[in-house]
Amino acid sequence: MTQSPALLFALLGAMAPATPALAQHGHHGGPPSGRVSHAADMNQRWLAPDVDVADWVRRFESPERDVIANRAAIMSALRLEPGQTVADVGAGTGAYLAALSSAVGPTGRVLAVDISPAFVAHMARRARAEGLANVAAILGSASDPGLPEGGVDVILSVNTFHHFEAPEAMLKAMHRALRPGGQLAIVDFDREKPGATDHQRSMATLDRAAHVRLIEAHGFRLAEDVAIPSLRQNFMLRFVRE
């Protein structure tokens, strides 16, 4: 979820600020046949009614985590502007909420999406507690993030793409949600980086080139393979909606 890992959705809750919003936060050709069941198995832990949210906050938001240590660099690469609507798909426990909220300002909106009801409820409480009035927490499904059609300027997904149980359906849904020329930013485990662990490689069933092929096949164009030298285990790809 944003960290972290995760995710996938249809709007099951109202999109109101600080009200419940996906849990983060392939082989080298196309998605392997076992990808769906593998992702579904990984996601089950976050769907349990007794999920230990505090434990996942510690895991997802550890300063040692690659996407937390490099959060400022990832945010800078997004080039967000005041007044924009940004969606964090697979927002997990909300590690990026404050940074996204600040970047788009009081006239912008942050749509924090996850498939875990417990994480969504946690993000709603967190937004209220931190005074993030422009944040709405959204409960999504395995095939649709539940975002408003044509209502989003930027979608960020951090350590979540490998959790998509229905990646093609998710890409179609995100394409619908983005305005023409909108941006899709994917940060995920890079199988080819020496810093990636065996566990991360086992979760990331697609390499970077396969990600690009799959995403471009669904109405996006690769705009930038973002160079962040300090990212030891992840890549960042920035796409434009066509």
C-alpha cells in the first residue's frame, strides 16, 4: 500500500472527506496464469475483520522501507499542482496522505482507495485527526477503484500493481477515471535491481518491460521511466492517458 503493496475496486462507500476509501500502500512475457490466485491469496490478509491495522502501519510506514525513504523524491516526480484531484490506488494505511494533501492544497482532492475495509476506516480516522479536509477514503473492489469517471488528474499506485487480481480491468477503470492527458504513476518492485529481495521478486511476477507493455495496451503512453537513484528495490514509471 502506498505503500505497500496492493489492490483493486467498485465504489462501495460514499466519497466524502474523511469517510471510508485499497491495500497496498509476472514473468517476463505477460501475466502468468497463476497471477490472479497469487494476488488474491496475498490480499486475503487485509480483508479479515480482525486485521491488526497498527501492525500494518508499522510495516508499511517503516522509515527503512524503500518507498517511505524515497517518498519525497516520488512526490516530486509526480509534479502535482494545487487544485488537482489525485487518487492513491492501494493507499493502505495512508502513508502518502499528508504529502498528497499538501501538494494539491485546499482546492484539490485526494481520493485514497483500498480494498481493505479496516484500512479504509483507519484512513478516514487519520484524515480527520490530521485535519486533512481534502482527503476522501474510498473502499474499492478487485476490479474497480470506484473513482469518478473523468474526474481524476493523477493516479498514483505504490507497491500495489502486483496485488491487482484483475490488472486489465483495473487499467480500464483507471483509464476511465483519468481526464484526457491525465497521469498514471506506478511504483513497484523491480525484479532486476540488485537490492530487491527474493520475497519481492516472488511477488513481482512482471518485470519492468512487461509492465510497460501491459499498461500501454490499455490506452496509456509511457512518458517517463523516472530516475530515482536511491530507489534500491523499486522502479517508477509515469504514463499519460491517451
